[in-house]
Amino acid sequence: MTIGFRISSTLLVSALFVALLAQGAPKTPEQCVAGVDLEISLENLAAERAGRAPNDTKALQVASGCIEKHPAFAPAWVKRGNVRTFGEDWDGAIADYAKALQVDPKNDSAYRDRAFAHLKKDNYAAAIADYDKALEIDAKDILAVIGRGDVHRVKGDAPRALADYNSALVLAKDDFLGEVYVSGAYFGRALLFVGQDRWDEAVPDLTRVIEDGYGPTLSAYELRAMIYGFQKKTALAVADYDAILEMQPGHAEALERRGALHLGNGDRAKATADFQALLAIDPKNEKAIEALSTLKPRSAGDYMKVAQTKANAQQWDEAIRAYDDALRIEPGNAGAYAGRASAHANKGAKERAYADYAKAIQLDPKAAGAYGGRAYLYESQGDHARAIADYSRSIEVADATDKVTRILAYTNRGDIYSRQNQTAVAIADYDQAIAVAATDSMFNYVLGPDAYLGRGKLHAAAGKKDLARADFRKALELNPKHDAVQAELTKLDPPAAPAAAPAAPQQAATPKTHEEWFRLALSQGRGNDAAGALASLTKCLELKPDALPCLVLRGNVLAMKGDYAAAAADYRKATETDPNHPAAYAGRGIMLAKQGKRDEAIRELRTALRLKPDFADAQRALKMLGETP
């Protein structure tokens, strides 16, 4: 029996059942163990027909009975270990396999199956040692070769993993059950290729698993559908999700992703049907609720969500129309007026923005965000007196929990005071911003550096270089890639001139392809040359406007430099090019967090993790926002 996945076949069950009937009641150790296999196969078949998970209680009882009758028969211990493995009782399984090896030190199945249990416990060294022992006993043990390949893959040793999978495929040609067992090699190799972004090589292996029908067919469909989505082969991806939902009608992830594909294709009816089905399975599913509120907005809150989505995508006219719809339903919605004001401001319609901010404040005199938005608008037009007044009011009315509004208001007001040479009050504002930011790790990371930068520049201007250095270094601790801070620190401590000019290095050849420009940008980024990286990424996109790596990386660089509008445009182009590209959502989420847009940031980061569950940057950003990844 293959450990790691179950093979269910009416033909196998029938053949085994007929063989046992011919032999009568179990008399020999071999017959007893065959009875365990029969019980497992019958339960698998019953579970498939009932659409439930297998229950191995009866099989465990039968296996224990075999051990009581034949304690010196190693396969009986192995068989009970297998049953415990199916139940994910890894420690119990390992103990049974160890007992089998005490009885028979040459039992390769015990080594191989114990290795799988060790792998499940993340004990990679023990797993490889056991697979090696199994292969010392039987060098043609296909399952041991595949299993060892799985361990190498999980450990990140791609060359050894690939060598094992390829060896298993060769061995399978001369093995009676090779066509059954080999699905594990194809699936493992596909996972390896996916981890290396070798999508075109993964698809044939997954197709082989699906066509053979012996291995993890559902998982193969899931992975192939995801790849087709990445490759923008929408029809093929939808077909795979159709197959998944035929096999498992309540598959939530398939409904969500198929719905997203339909939405991307503009098929609102099919998208609505999928998200409604998803909501029926999981009434609290945030993705379904959000999608349906956009697809079929009914309330002012629904239209607000549509407006926020459009605003995040820099689609200002559509955002304004959605805010209009929200206000038709709920004319006293101060948040809708404030949001529409921001959209007007971004379009350059300053007078309309002022009018909407004023209406928001009239409806809610404690609308701290509206005061802050209007203050920023006043500041951008040079009306510092009114900007200071609004920033002050924003600070006054902001709730204690509204840390973003307070940090931004203190920092921005401090910047105005600094430009007016009112050093004492500017430093006092920066002190307040730093104090509030320090109470929240995420806000400290995204907003704290700017306050330290402002205060450090004032210290430097006053000749207090030690205090300035301390502020700049603290800012870089929070955000090591903050270019403006690094530039100020370099002014204080310019690098020493070299004793003698070295020989001029040979000038590197000018990149010719978009891939070469991207590699150059990566190198420049590692050297903290943001300006150079930005120029190289722009060259990359001139050659290939839809080059996803260049779009996402340029978005990241622009966001790091504080050019949020340009960064948002690049992220939007990236997600339009590939709606399933996780890095674009992660980059946009981190940028939104820096802007203080917590809820929108969380939504984008969770989207990134749905597409790539092990995305470390998205996990880290969510943790900083106080959310569980």
C-alpha cells in the first residue's frame, strides 16, 4: 500500500475479496494482514461513495488482532503502522515500524514507511536515513526513491530531488505496479518545477497524474488550474476548476478562483453565481462578501466598497460615481463625502474637493480624516495657515485608536513648522508623531521614519550632529531602504576619498533585452541605488510594457520613494496583466499600509497569501498590522 495517498479501485477490492473467500477464514499471518488491506479498501470505497473521509478504526482493530496472534511477523507491525499513518498518528506509526525492524531488520517497507512518518514530523535527516536504508535492501523500491525525492524537495535540494524523481520514472518502466506508483514521481516533480517557476514543465507532469488517475488527482487539478491562471490561459483554468467542482462541489477555493476568473473576463453573471455559491458554503467568507458587494451593490456600504476599490486602482471617475451612488442612498454619509473629496483632489478638481470636505465636516464635526485630507490639500497649495489649523483640528478630534491620522497630522504639521523655521514647535510635533508610532510596530515601520527624518534634519541644521545621526539611524533601523534618510546620513558622514584612484573597471555592456534590464535593476537595488534601479526598470518596460517582474519591482521602488500614485499605476497594470500574480498584491498591500489604509492593506495582503500561502513578505506585513497570516 502506498503511503501518502490512497488508491481506491473497485477492481482491486473485488479481486482481493475473491482471493480471501477462496482461502476461507484467515489462518496464516499473510492472510491476517491481507484482511487489513481488505478492510482498508472496503472503507475507502464506502467513504468515496458517501463523500466522507475514511474511518480506519475497524482496520486498526484488525491490524492489532494480527499482532496479538502473530507478534513475530514484521508485516503485521508494518500494516498497523500504515493504518496509523493514514490516521496521522505519526508517533504511533513510528513506534510500530520500529517494532517491525526489531523483528526483521531487513524489512525495507518498515524503513520506507517510517521515513514518510519522519517527513510528516519535519524530521528530514531521519527520513532520508530511512529511505537510504530501504534502498540498501531493495535498490528498485520506487516508493522509497519517490519519498526521498520529496524530502529533498521540501528541504530545498532541487538537484537531488529531480534526480530521485527521474530515477523513479526509469524504475517504473520495469515494475508491475510502476504505472500506479509513478504518479507520485510526476506530482513531486511538478511541485519542484512550480517552485522554480518552470510552469511549462510542470503542466505535462500534472496532466499525466490526472490522466493516470492513480495519484493525487484533485491536487493535480488544483495546481494545474493555478498555473493556467498565472499563464493567463483562462479557459483552461476554468475548465480545471469545473473538473474540481464536479469532483468536490463544495470546494471553496475553486469557487473563489473560478469566480475571480469569470470576473476578470467580464462575465458578471457567472462570477456572481460562483461567489453566491461560495457564500452559501461559508457565510463569513470575506472574498465572497466583497466581490458580491461590488458585483451587486445594494447598500451605501456596498457602493463605498466599490468606490474604495476604484480609488485604490486610481480610477477616480468610477470612484466618484460609486460615491455618488452611496450618497443617493445615504445622503448623510460623511465618509462618502470625504472619500469623494479625495477622488476629486486626485483628479485636480480642487474646488469640488474643498466643497466635499466641508460637507463631510459639517455632517461629522469629528471627522478627523476629512480635516487631515483638507489640510493636505491646503498645504499642497501653499496655504500653510489653514493647513496648520486643519491638522490641529484633526489631532484634536481624532480618536485615541486612530493612530494613523494622528501620526500623519503631527508629522505633516511638523514639516510645515520646519519650513517656517519654527524649530521648537516642529520638533515637538515630530516628538509626538514618534511617540504615537512607537505604540504600534506596523505604523512605526511605515510612518515612523518620516518623523525621525524631519527631526534629524532640524538637529543637523542646528549643528547637533550626534542627535541627527541617532535619528537617521533609528529611521534606517525601521526602514533600511529609506533613500531620503540615507541621503541625509551621507551628508553628515560622507565616505572617505580613496587613497589612490583604482584602475577604471571595464564598463559593462549596455543591456539589450528586458530580462537584462531587470537583472541590472535587481543588482542596483541590492546596492541601494534606487534611482538607477528605477531607470533600468523603466527601460525594461519600454521594451516589454507587460513584463510582470519589472512592473512589480518598479511599483515597489516607487512606493519606497513615496510616489504612491505612480506605484499604484504599476501595481494596477501588473494585476490587469495577471490577476493571479501575488507579488503585485503584496506590494500594493504594503504601500497601502504605509499610507495608513489598514483595511485595504489587509485585503490586498490576504489576496497575495491566497495566491501564494508561503509569501514571507505578505505574512510579515500582516503580522505588523496585528493580523494572523
